[in-house]
Amino acid sequence: MAIILDGKLIRDQILEELQPRVAALTATGRPPQLAVVLIGNNAGSEVYVRNKIAACAKIGILSRKLSPLPTISTEELLAIIQDLNADPSVDGILVQLPLPPQIDAGRVLDAVHPDKDVDGFHPLNSGKLLAGAPGLRPCTPSGVMQILHRYQIPIAGRKAVVVGRSDIVGKPMAILLLAANATVTICHSRTSNLAEECRRADILVAAIGRAEMLGEDHIQPGAVVIDVGMNRVDGRLTGDVDPEAMARLSSAYTPVPGGVGPLTIAMLMSNTVQAAESNKA
């Protein structure tokens, strides 16, 4: 029987551990503050932002939601980011993706000050990740590492395959696994013999963004399967891995929903507290 890796359980542990750190910051000055910029009427984004604000309230982090008009230009949005960068009461800045098509998302994300980049997307923080230097890490890959560590799943010396090469999940996930001494292979949509590559994995991380793309041919019996995918199909939420095959073949797996998703928000809270502590130092 495969172990279900419960992301909600780990999320609650992390949030509980953050509370005394938030209380210490509040007692010696002010609570941490996260500014969230949400543009447009994307239903999924609105749910994500609502959940992030609720998590802030739960552990005592202040949140500030900014909702510029959907017609805002890149330059106007950059001006908002610069104001938040200059505001000493703001510790973390999160620009909710996706942005409207007229916005240059790369310029906007790069404009967030690295010390307030709680998403961990800024090139400086990416460089720190690659160099193994302390810094703010991307939330979803960090959440995956928390799941593996807290369920005491061995990483060192094991073969890990990451399916997906995005800057947000795939690439940083591979670097974090490598730093934990796994032997890492990155696969993507143009990988030949994808199933064969995946079957070599002791730890398989699916982050390719295609509903149930990976099936029984991709899973080595006994592998640990981490499904990062969040896809809506016929009104239901499903991951990048066929759930039946994952439950039957793996030794442990993350369900969708309830696996990796809750950890993304928990690590956002962790990054905000880390940024506030650094700001105070």
C-alpha cells in the first residue's frame, strides 16, 4: 500500500513553526507584511490570492492586496513595484501570474527587489540557488523538498527524474535535488523515450503541465512520485500523472489536490518571514 504524502499536514506543521517567528518580529517592531499584486479577473488567480491572504491572517502576517485596472501598462505596473520596493513596511512582494498580455512579465518580475522577491524568481535569487548560497527559493520546489524531508524519504544517492523544465518549478527543482545529492535527470516535451527515462527514477517529479500525461509505463514500481501538476479536466482537478497508476505502482505519492499545492503557500509564508527577518537584521 502506497503512502499518501499529505501536503496539508506538512503545511500545517510549517505554519505552526512560523508563528513564534512572526510573534517575535511583531513584538520587536511590526509584523511581517506581504504585498500581493493581482491584475485581471482570472478565477484561478483570485482563488490563489484569497488562499494566500488567508494563510497570512492565520499566522499574523499583514497582507496588502493591490488590484490595478486590467488595462494597466508595463510602465505603470513598474511604478507600482518601485513604490513597494521603496516602502520599508513591505517585506515581500508577490506579482500573481499570469499577467495580462500587454504586460512584459519578465520586466515586471525582474523589477521586484531581490530581498522582497518571495516567489524566488529574480535572477539574483536564481543565481544564489545555483551557487548554493542562502536566499529566497521558489516556493513550489521548496515545498516538494519539505515533503521529502519531513516524510524521511531518502534523497542522497538516489536517481531523480524531473519532467518539466520551467524556471518556476522544473529547473529549480532539479537544482534542489542535486544539492541534496540525488543524481538528477531533467526531461521535457522533446525528450525521446520519455517513459524509459522516467522508469529509471527512484523519485519522479512531474511538472510538465499536461493532465495525466504520465501513466503506468512511466513509473518504476516502488518509486516515490511527486505530482506538481494542477489541471482542470471536465470540472475536476487532476495532476500530470494518472492517479490510479500512481497509487498502484508507487511506494509513496502526492495526491492532487492536497499534495504539493498546500506547500506552495506554506513556503510563500516562510519566505515572507525570512525576508522580514533579513529586513530587520
